[in-house]
Amino acid sequence: MAEEELTEIQEQELFEHYRYVVDGGQSMLRIDKYLTARLEGVSRTRVQAAAQAGNIIVNDLPVKPNYRVKPLDVIQILLPNPPRDIELIPQEIPVNVVFEDEDLIVVNKEAGMVVHPAYGNYSGTLMNALMYHFRDLPLFNTGELRPGLVHRIDKNTSGLLVIAKNEYALNRLSRQFFNRTTGRRYLALVWGMPDPEEGTITGHVGRNIRDRKIMQVFADGSQGKHAVTHYRVLEKMSYVSLIECRLETGRTHQIRVHMAFAGHPLFNDEDYGGNRILKGTTFTKYQQFVRNCFELLPRQALHAQSLSFDHPVTGKRLSFESDLPDDMAHVIEKWRSYIAGRD
């Protein structure tokens, strides 16, 4: 009797994709029971929610929880949120809400706030705040480490995030991010002037071989995960440029590591070399100007400006925009003034 085949793919650690080929001797069994018996730490309720959202596919067609598996069926299931490994404690922390209804919430995260707890950041995160605000919702009482979370941005990146408020919305939103049907645009201030002014950076992104805290690009695709970033120069300021980035994939640090790989690190990005004076003159006045900008913007110059997706229940396309935060806007204006004064 052939052994059951199982493969697992993790997309940015926020949802998991499993694939099974049913054994040739398998008796007919409800698919929710079949999968619950095989997915460690996953309840039958979660499996049923995935099916109701259309996230269980058998032989390329979505099925309901009462579907009965047959020998050699090919089953795929997308599940949001991996198992809990750190206790999530509710904390009364202010959250900047852009939009909210009974199914989801869109927030504008400020720079410096971690999205979810991890080793070294156990409290004060966006998830801690949402656990408090949604303490009466069933989804936020499941014991999950990242309830409702379908994507994330770095601690020192500001901007828009969508979070689900129930299992159905969570599954439907997760599928959109997995299938890359969402729209995400970022604004970044980078060193130098990218040439061409509009282009695409492609390169597998994975953990840095020497420093596991940061990422690196594997241009030959030998390691890491496929990643694609589209960029467009919005404004050139001699030594720095304001660019727009559109994500086709959502890898950890993707824009930051891709732009560094292309020779244009984000302004004041400590992890990827942007916190040094990489362009310009050796004049003391200029050097001091850049250092002053670093002090005004003590983080990488990256902002998640826009977010669009289909509402998980109504199907209506929703789009949101976020203004540049004061620190990034102030530094960009200082660069404009500096360049104008030099001419």
C-alpha cells in the first residue's frame, strides 16, 4: 500500500499550505475528519472554517466539510496562523483604526511597534493591543499566537495592515494574500538614483548565511524563496530618491533587501547598510546635514502607503491610503530644500 504523500509550504510564516494524496486503500471518510486526524494541533472547527471559506481543494475543486474523501484524491488546504509558541497577553495599547466592520479591521501602524510577539518582543505589540480590544471575539480566544493576522510589516516600517475578526474572514483574506490578489504599495527613500527609473527586481530571499537576523538575496535561486519587487522613481534628489514599490510577493524584509541588492539601500536602514553616507560630498556641511536627517528619521525610510483587497464577505474591492508619517515626510522635505538651495 503506497504511503500517503504530504508536502508543506509556509508563506511568510503566517499561513500554511498542505498537500495530501489519499492512500489507495483509504475508506470513504468526511474530509474534516480526515484532515483533523492528520494536522497536528489543528481542531476540526478550524478545518471546517477553511472548507466553508473555499480553502480546501480536492482534485482542483473546492469542497465542503462533509465531502467524503476517496482513494487517490489530491487534497490541498490553506490554513492561516501556525500553532502558538508564545503566550499572547492582552494589553490596553492605542491603535490607529482606519476602517472597521464586523469582519475585519484596517490599522495604520506607527513605526517602532512590533506586529506580533517574538523572542525579544513579548509585549507592546499590535497583537497584544488587538487581544485587548477584541477580547470578547471567539477568534481572539483560541490561543493562537497571531489571531486574525494575514500579513505583517517590520517593526520600524509604518503603514497599513488588515486583520480579520472571525475565522471566515481570516480564511478568505489568507487565500487572497496566498494567491497574491491583494494590492500593496510602499513609499521608500533610497540612496542614489535607480536606473532605469522603473523596473523589477527578482531574486530569491532567504536568511543571511552569516547573520540569521537579516535576509539576503540569492540571485541564482539556489536558496530562499522566490521574490519579486516592482519599483518606480517618483522624485530624484541628486543623492537620494523617493520611490514607490509594489510587492508581487511578501517575503520578510523584501523591499529592504531587494533595494540593497540593487545598490540602493533604504535611507538609514541599519541592517542593510543604509545608515552610512553612501552618496554625496565630503563637505562637512553636507555630512552634518545627513547626520541630522538620520536623527530625525531613526529608522529605515519605508512606509506601507496603500492596501487593497476584496472584502471577505461582500466581495467588494476595498482600497486604503495612508499619509507619510511626520518623521519621513520631514526628512524628504529637508532633502528637497537642501538640493534646491544647492542649485
